Amino acid sequence: MIITWVALLFQGFICFLLQDASWFQDNIALVSMFIILFTSCIFVMEMLHKYDGKIFDFASLVIIFVGYFLRIFLIYWDLNFRHIFVLPSSGFDTEGFFRVAAGLTPGTYRYSAYMSHVFDLFGVQRPIGQFINVLLGITCAFIAIKIAKKLTSDRNTIHIVLVLGMLLPYFMILNSIFLREALITFYLTASLYFFVLWFVDKRLWAIPAAMLFVGLAVFHHSGAVAPIVGYALCMAFYSHKSKSFRLNMFTIVRGAIGLSIVYGIDHFLGGALLGRFLSMDVAFLTRFAEAETGGSAYTIFVHTGIENLDFIINTPIRMIYFILSPLPWYWRNPFDIIAFFLSSLVYGYTYFISIKTLLRKERGGKDAIIMLFIISIIGVFIFGWGVRNTGTAMRHRDKFLMYHILLLALSVRREALFKTDINIKRKLSWLAMPTN
């Protein structure tokens, strides 16, 4: 992807030099189409160059190209065919971000400020802004593949990551519209890559890099802070010496120290990371969870009359609703039905299969699954309380999509290998049975 990004940046500099010309402004739609077409040609050549049967096989190339060009199609559908069908999550927020980025209305959105710099370079070309999101989404999938290769040598696991990262429908839509999700997902995926460098290779320099990318994500959305807490816990309880997670007095103390360091860094930064969450109390969270916000709101809440007990009882409920929304009793249209089967159930099955895997007695090879589970479930906990409607839940959980894809792929393959081992043992035991 590096060559593709360089090619896009080079065209941006050319646009910067030419954008004041009248012919440039008169034909800006054609300029956008040419940039996307030329960059796509570079992308295809770069992928073909990687094709050697080892890095990518032919099936992988097909999946990559299908995922890429479907995203390009969705850009132009979003811009030209809304009168037929409006893409999910496109509308009020996307138009607000764009208008502020283009200087058409005042606003303080940080994503718009980021995109305004893109428009300074390319001129106000909305398709290019959305195309950058496409490239960010594709880059996320490739980073996830690199992470998978760090965690396992199993080709089937890597292939699962590729298929899901490239072809999950709602993720493709979020990559193709004018929203901040693609940028946040990129930062969080890059952060996970650096954390895995520490986890697998014990590279201490990778920890500040992982924290930095989380900080960049938090700059756009405070809920993206979740991985920092997960990283701190994993660093506390994982032993490189034994290559396993350990729960004892030493690791508990180390975990407390780790969380204290995170809190100290946050205090030094003026609460930039955890400040918003530390300032919330149970009463605020419960009031927020009960407030209705539109037709897609889910306001389920169990009352006991005891505030802290309300929080404890409702936490798993809020987490389940965040993972599985839109649940069937909240379906409003065909898209909700499709979203449930192609998004909600993917997340639900991820936790089902990962918990099933973790509960097995066999201990070896679970470390990466434990690590990803800890980080992912903390994100679900935070957003479970911070989200109260279906559309927002879908957008926010896809910020952590690559964490869940990796968790799902590793868990599915471990379960498959476990069943294969059981079948082999059964066949061997049958062959070893004495015959008369």
C-alpha cells in the first residue's frame, strides 16, 4: 500500500499547484475521477507485484480487488444515487463533517479539521476525501494480516482475516462515506500492530508507539481510549518468560501499578485520555442509558432501587445490546435485518467461539486469544454504557473491527484444530482396539 499512498500524495501536490486555475475548478469532478482511476491502477499493479503465490495467492487477489472496487462503487453511489437508496450511516453526520471541512459552515469537528487539510492540498474534492477513507480501510485489513502473521503461521487463519477485513458489508460502507470511523479504525489497528510487536517480540519501544496511535484515535473520539486499559492489563499479567498469562499476587500488584501509571499519564495530559470517563458517576451513566434518542434507541434498563447494584446488573445487558444491535425486536427496515445477520451475529459469534475456546482445558496457544479478548471486551464495556441506539452502536463497534476479526479467526482455527485432533485420536483409538 505504500506505493499507492505515495502516488495519491504526488497527485495531491500537483493539485495544489493547479487548483487556482479556472479550468481546474470547472472540471473538478473529472479531476477527482482521474485521481481515483490513476491511483486504482497503481493499487492494482502494486497488488499484482506482491502476487507470488506466497504473500498473496490468486484467491486472495480476487478478494482484495472485489473489496477495493466495491468501496469505489459505494463512493459514487453515496454521491450520486441517494435519491434511490441512502447508504446506512450516510446523511446528517456525513454532511455536517463535509460542510465544516469545506468551509461552508462553522464548526469544531476534529475530523473536519483533518479533512480541511486534505482539501487544502487537493482542492475541495469530496470524492477524494471519501477515497482516502477507502484506502485507510484497505490499509487496516493489510495491517490486520500482518498482525495475524505475527500471531500464527496458519494460512487459513490469515485467509479468514483477509476475507472479513475486505468483504464485511458495513465496514465497506463506513470506509466509503464521509465519516471519521475509517481514520479512527486505522489508528487503533496500527496501535494493535505495535502492541503485538511487544507481545510477541518483547520490543519495548513499540509500547509508546501503540499508546501514541491510541492517543491519535482519542483525539477524534474519547471512547477509543479502551485499548490503553487493555494494554496495561495485558502487560501486567503476561509473562514473556513463561509465554503465558499469570494471575498471582505479583501480577495483581504489577497490574495496579500499570493502571496507576496510565492514570498518572492521563493526569499529566490534563485528562485527555481518561478524564471524561473518570468524571462520570453511576447516576450519570444510568440517566444516559435510559434517555431515548430516536427510533433506533434501545433503552432497556433493570431497576433495583440501589444505584450501584443497577450498574452491576445492567452492565452485561448493555454490553450484549452493544454487541448484537440491531436485535430483532428493534428491526425497522430490511437494512436492520441484513445488519443483524452480517454484522451483529459476526460480533456475537466472535465472543461465543472465543469464550468456548478459552474455557477448554487445553492451555497452550491461547495467549493471543486472551490478549485480544481482554482488549476487545474492555471496549465493549465502555461503549456498552456510552451508546444507546443501533446506528451508533454499529459505527462504534466497527472502530474495533480488526481486533474482533483477529479474535474470531484465531478462535475459529483453534476450535477446528481441536476437533481435528479429537477425530484423529478417536480413529487411532479405534485402530488400537483389540480384535477377536
